[in-house]
Amino acid sequence: MSQWSKNNDVLNTVNRGNPCESGLCTLCRADCSGKCETWLSSLKGRSLLYPRDFGTVTAGSNNTCHVGVSYNALRIQGYNYGADGMAQNMSTSPDNCLFTKVNLETSFGNEDPVKCRLPLMTGALGSTFIAAKYWDSFAIGGSLAGIPVVVGENVVGVDRQSKLTAKKITKAPELDRRVETYLRYHDGYGAIIVQMNVEDTRNGVAEYVINKYGDKVCLELKWGQGAKNIGGEIEVDNLDYALFLKGRGYLVDPDPEDPKVQHAFHSGAIKSFARHSRLGYTDLTSEAQVRESFMQSVAYLRKLGYKRISLKTGSYGMEALAMSIKYASDANLDLLTIDGSGGGTGMSPWNMMETWGVPSILLHAKTREYAALLAARGRKVVDISLAGGFAREDHIFKAMALGAPFTKLICMGRAIMIPGFLGANIEGVLHPERKAQVFGNWDIMPKAISDLGKSPEQIFACYEDVKKKVGAKEIKNIPFGAIAFCTLADKLAAGLQQLLAGARRFSLSELCRNDIASANRETEFETGIPFITTVQDETARKILES
């Protein structure tokens, strides 16, 4: 197993727990007082791109000996001449070819494409309590940043205030809150996407959403996820709520209706219940049957009036990967999100998360291979979003390049939730009267934050940018978590612009597979990306021989 350092002396960051490849801790806590790179980036923004203590230090990388197959074993190529992707009215003068002018906009979709300011989207934030608590920060931050935000599965089913009539949803206050919070600040960039699983389909979520919101909402079908190969889970510690969830048709384990289980709960032997969703397609036995069922589902959604439909698939094997790409393309879907193992934002079984499915880089490499096969047959390939362990700007660059030209977005799950937690904790300290409302966890400010300042204007590097966007009056209604979200997005954007400029790509659309190289032979074999000293070797020899 690869070991990642807990400390980065150059950036002055440290992980509270055990770090994984993304730079996040394997267990990310909402009450964490810091300070991993993503946590600190949510405060300091683009200044965290650089070593600390300028003027008194020099710095050197220790990441030059790459072992194993991972995104870390891909290196970013730099070039020393040329400039591709400049705007039509711009010359290639060095005065124009500045990294700050790199165009990061992207889009996805067919008849009515969705524009995005950054090639980012959130993971599906569904029925987990942490998603509900910090939704305002996630939704408002994503809306202001101009990226898609996904309402995950089961939001309607677990809402005790929702109402079903004849087993179909007729009232869904939590779903409404999530959609309307995002739309409040939507300015034409990004989109709100509502995800559906088996229970959501049974409950009539698709019909409810189209009748209430029409074209304002995209709908996402779901095939599993990268964290686990069974239905989604949440944990509840209330017997009445467990009984409610079972009454809604969910599997609840242990069975809250069993008298022995109830006795054990009241005596303290059982302290919680796990609510599970169902597996899809259990009644089908062949690929052909899955295709027929999927196409019927899409046709039904089109008949309801949905113009934008996407599919999310987990880290199944190669057959399911090919099915997702082919079906989504044949059905003219707007987006396909492919989630590699193994990170989760909910309550995924730990050893399942550790061992199930295809690791991200392998799944993403095959995604590109299969998409290219389809394109070679003259077929239009669905726009793709890649997910699974991304947190930094170099991750975005590498994954976009690996999947080029089919990849339009990078989906971030855990990383992009951190600013929501952090901002809420800061808001709860600075405004104790709001602490319960924003689900703050702190009573006092950690030194790492108090060193930055005593007010939000001083603490968040992008406070003034957000204020300028929403206005001096409206900034009072913006949760600090959303401001932190925008601060992290700005850091990721600036870092990505720098990497693209170094590769002489002044528009994101110019990024291609030639802009990355494999740092070991095994990664070359698995990804099809040439080894770093093989890239341009033939050209180099011609120069020497001329």
C-alpha cells in the first residue's frame, strides 16, 4: 500500500488523520480544526498555490520517484514554445499569453448544453445527514461558482415531512429546499441535477420534479457508485425514525419491527439502525434486458418532458462500463458520470470501500479507450464526467487530459464538501447565535484561522469577490460555507490556469492526452499514456541529427 505524507512543510499543511492519494484524510470530519491542503485552500485561496514564507525559504519537490499505477504516476508536460487556444481577438504576444487569461469554461449536453465556469461538479449529495446539514453552503457555493450541483438519491424518501398519495410523492419540502436554494443564485452557468434510484423511481420523484420545475432541473439515473456495490446507506439512532423508513419501503437493518430488536434497542445493546437502498436490475439476467429496460426508462422520462438526462455509474467491471457508455450515447443523454473506487460521502462499509470495484485511474483509462472505439465507428459519444478521489488542480488537469476529448467535467465528492464544514464552523464561532442553525461544531477559533484575522473579510480570501457578485446587501445572506466554497474554487481555477498555460493551452478545450506522460512503465501499459522519456524522443533525436 502506498504511504502518503501527513505533513507538507512547504505549504504548512498537515492531515489530522491518515492521508490518501487525494491529500484528504481517509476519514474527513465536519468538526475538523485543520489543516489539510483542501481545508486551508478554502480560507487562503490561490495563495496556497505557493510555498510559505517567501523571502526566507527555498523549496524542492520530493515527488520524483513514482511507484505503482495511480494519478500520481502521471506527470504534466510543459512546452517551451507556442500558444494554442487563444481567443480570436488576441495575439500570441507574451503580453497576451498570461495564465490569468486561460479560458476554463466548458459545457455538456446536446440540444440545450449546460455552460460551466469551471470543469467541476459536485458528487451526489443525497440523504446523508451531513448533506442536509450543510446543503446551503454546497448549493449556494456551487451556484455562485457556476458549476453543477447534484441532489443525491433518497432525499424524498427519508424526509418525514414529505407526503405520498397513492404511493407517489405529492409534497417534498426537503427536495424543494435543495433545488430552490441552488436556483436562487443561478445565473446561467451550472445546473441543479436530481438523482434517482430504485426507491425514488417508485416514489414518483421524476414526475414530481418535472411538474414543479420543468426545464430548470436535470434528472440523473443511477447505476451504483464508487464507494460500494450495494444500495446506499444511512445510519439512524431513533427507533421511530427507523420504523418510518421501513414503512417507506426501505430495508432497515436490524429490523425495527422485530420485538427482540426493539428490546435490545431500549436496553442499549443496539444503538443504531442502517437504512439501505435496493440494487437495480435484480430481475434481469442479460445485457440485452438491461439495455431494453434502460431505453424504456429514458423514453418515459422524455415523454414526461425532460430535456436534460444524465447517468451516474459506479466502479463496476468492463462490461458495465461499456454498457454505460454505449447506452448513454445511444439514448442521446447529456452526461455520463463514471465513479471510480473507493471514496464515499455516506456510510459505505469500510472493507467494501477498500476492496470493491475498479480503482479510478484504471476505470478512467478504459473509459477513454471504449469511448474512442465508439467514436471511431462514427458515433457521437456522450459527454463524460470522471469521479473518484480528486481534490487538487493537478488532479483536474490529469483526469481531463487522460479522458480527452470526451471528458468535460471532473466530479469532486469529499473534497468539495470541506469548505462547507469549515465555513459553518467559523460562522458558528463569529456568530454564536447562528451556531445551531448552520451546524457549527466549534466554540473557539483554531489558531490557524485566528492568525488570518478576526472577521470574515480577513479570513476568506474571496470574501470581496463574492460580495461584488451578490452585492453589499445580499452578502449578509450568504453562508460562510458558500464563501469558503468559492475560495476553494478560485484556488483550483487559478492552479488549473497555471498548469494549462505551462502546457501552452490557453483554452481548456485544447487540453489533450499529449499533455501528460507516464512516470513508470506500468502506468504506461495500463493507461496508454507514453512513458515520460519516450514522449518527444523521436523529435529530440531529429534535432540532434540535423
